[in-house]
Amino acid sequence: MTIRLVTVVGARPEFVQVGAIARAIDTSFGSSIDYHLIHTGQHYDTNMSQDFFDELGLPEPARHLGVGSESPAVQVGEMITRLDGALRDLEPDVVMVFGDTNSTLAGALAASKLGVPLAHVESGLRSFNRAMPEEMNRRVTDHLASILFCPSENAVANLSSEGIFEGVHLTGDVMYESMLHTLSHRGDPDEVLRRLGLTGGEYAVATTHRTENTDSPERLNQIVLGLSDFASSGIEIVFPIHPRTRSRLELTLTPSSVRLIDPMSHSETLTLLENAALLLTDSGGLQKESYWLGTPCVTMRDQTEWVETVANGWNRLTGADRRRIANVAHEMLAGPLPERPPLYGEGTAVTTAILDRLMADIGVLAGAEAS
């Protein structure tokens, strides 16, 4: 049996996830999966998109939709319109989407309208904050999906509480495999620190890109001031800045004690992170990668989907609160920190498990349709 699989991606976290899937197809499933990738164009800057494709060895997109930066509603609407034609041309047996971005939602809706089975990788996560666009993207996608791949038991429980039981698989997190691949294929890791003039263990990394933070001048200002307060104690903060955040920072305070740099490649980001004393972020992917790399994390959000890292003590939530950001950052640096047991099926068999289950479930769905 050969199935035609189309993945829909558009943002950095999805590029990392689909990289693991694409490599597993090449090595183990090439004769049974006819694979095609659609890039929506949600992230389009070279260092937000093409550099990731090059570094992760991703295949050339079968379609590049070129949607670009728009308001969320316009962006999703344009993606759906362009995906409709692309999916009709490619005629997939199954569409696979990842995570919680606008591209994820658009891919889910387009597949659903065409009656194509949908598989969702990183399913079942919940922040329980419906004001977050990512939360609603993920919820809608889960309820449209026929095949749902969960990174944790908590994610499975979340789906069960919403009445989703069929097609649910506990597989673990594909990003761990992708992280291992990137680490094993990078060049001299010390080059990044030398280029930036950094010493391992003597700096912190900060990032923020979530709409809830960047679209609120008050929240963004609180974050900037919290970072500045923490940096004033003598630790340098390196801030690879998302294009959306840069545009917003032009309207508020840019702290001289925080060093703004351009976005970095996946390998550079991992090197920066594994040598940092602390991470301050609102990124879901970085929360996990910091845990795996043994770097404590301060999450500048009110909730997180990755609740296991918080329960374990390696991640603490501060919201966008100036004093809490600085105080918790100092507390995390002071330690001590607990052990780091596996939380998300860490290993090198997650992608194989996902693709094995995908093949089996598509066979079941095709049989049911035929009968």
C-alpha cells in the first residue's frame, strides 16, 4: 500500500517538526509514502524560513503559497483559498499539520472542506486560555482531525475530556528527534559564542513573539522592563528578535541592557540555549528544548501547554509582570533544580511510531469508506 501524504507548514516550529517526519520517510518509508510539502509562506524572511529549510534538509515545497504577513483573519482566509487549489492538484490521501499556528488551522480547514483525512502532530495540548489564538487553532484542528498524535499522557487526557477518543495515539514529541539531528550536524558550536562575544553560563537568552505579548503595548513594556531589571544585576541578556517583536519595540522602550540580535538558525539557537544560564521566553518549542538541554526556563506567559515542565520545576510562569519576571529569573538562577526525567517520550522512534500509525489508520479509514 502506498499513500500520498501532504504536510502543510508555514512557521519555524513546524519546519523543525516536519524535518523529523521528512527524514524518517526518506530512510524508512520511501516506498510506501508519496510525500509532498506545502509551504504557506506564513514565515517568509530568509532567516525565518529558507535558512531552516536548508539546515534541516527539507524537500523543496511542492507548492509555495506565498501568503506572507497579513492580519490573522485575512492570512488564514488567503491560506485556505490557495490550499484548496493546491490540495485538489495534489490529491492527497491524508493531510498532516503540526502544532497551533495559522498555517495549522488553515490546513485543517482546507482538508476538512475537501473531505481529506487530517492528521495532527502535537495534538491535545491546552493552555485553557481561549484568548490565545494558538489555543483556538489547536482546539479546532483537534476536533477536525481523524488521526491525533499526542506528545504526553496529559494531552491524551485533554482530548478525552473533550470527547475525542478515536484515532488518538500517544507517541511522544517529534521535536526531540529533530533537536538531536540538528545538534549532530552542526558545525563548531563554539563559533557562535565567539562571534557574539559570549562566555558559556554567563548570559541569558530571551525571546518573545506570541500575539498576546507583542500586540499589547502594556504587556510588551512590562516584559521589556522585567528583562532590563534582571539584566541590571550584571547578567547579559541576548535577545534574538522576531520581526513582529522588533516592529513593536520601536513603539516602546528598547533596553540598553538587553542585546538585540537577528533571528538565528536552529543550530545557532540550540547552541545559544545549551550554553545559557537561563532562558526567558513565551515560545512553546523553546520551553521543551531548554528542558532537554538542561537550561532553566522562565515563561513570560500566564499559562503554558507544556505543563509537565512546570510541574517538574524546570519552568516557571511569570505572566507579563515586570517584578515577577526579574524575581523569578533570579530565583531560577539561584537553584537548586530537580532531576530531569523524560517527559515527552524522548528517544529516536517517535517519527517511526507516527508514520506506522498513520499508515495503519489510513488503511482503516480507506476500508471503512470502501464498505
